Amino acid sequence: MRKIRISQSARHDFLEIRSYVVQKFGAKDWNRIAEAWKKHLNSIASNPELGSRIEELEGTGYINCKKYHYKNVFVIYSFDDTALEVHMFMPSMRDFRTHLMHRMLQARGL
């Protein structure tokens, strides 16, 4: 199975989502969602093709990048034979293209 690595920015995203869920629905709901995400990430690491292609990245040179949707949140990841790299957790209510482009520019220091 691929090793799962979560970027600092994705960790920050996850904490923001946690804060929202705990405030809106409570800690019990968050604990269930967090456990489910762990299972989903393990499933994705075993079979990264579970995710869908990211049309916004076509022609950019980014390969093996996918998005996976669960509980109104997208996880954006890339993978190779040894690892699954989680780049972003993003609530589906945000504009995906804008957030993705902002994060890509931020990652490149622009």
C-alpha cells in the first residue's frame, strides 16, 4: 500500500473543516467524519484511481492528480507507486477552480 503524506496546507484545510463541523454539528459528528476520512484515504491509497480527473489541470503538466468527494469535501491528491500525497481538502461550496489556482500559485511562491 502507498504511504499517505498530507501537506501542511492540507492539514490546515482539515483543521478549518473540523472547526466548522464542530461548531455547527458538534464533536461527535466530527469524530465520525474524521474516522470515515481515514478509511477513505486508506482506500484511495490502495486504489488512487477511485478519484476523478481534474479538468482544471489538463494541459498543465500535472500528472496523476485526482479529486475525491466525500461529505461535501473534496480531497485533492497526487500519487505514484509508493505514495499518495494529499494537497488539499476543500469544501464543495467553494469555487473549485479559484481555490485550486490560488493554492497552486501559493505552492509555487507566486
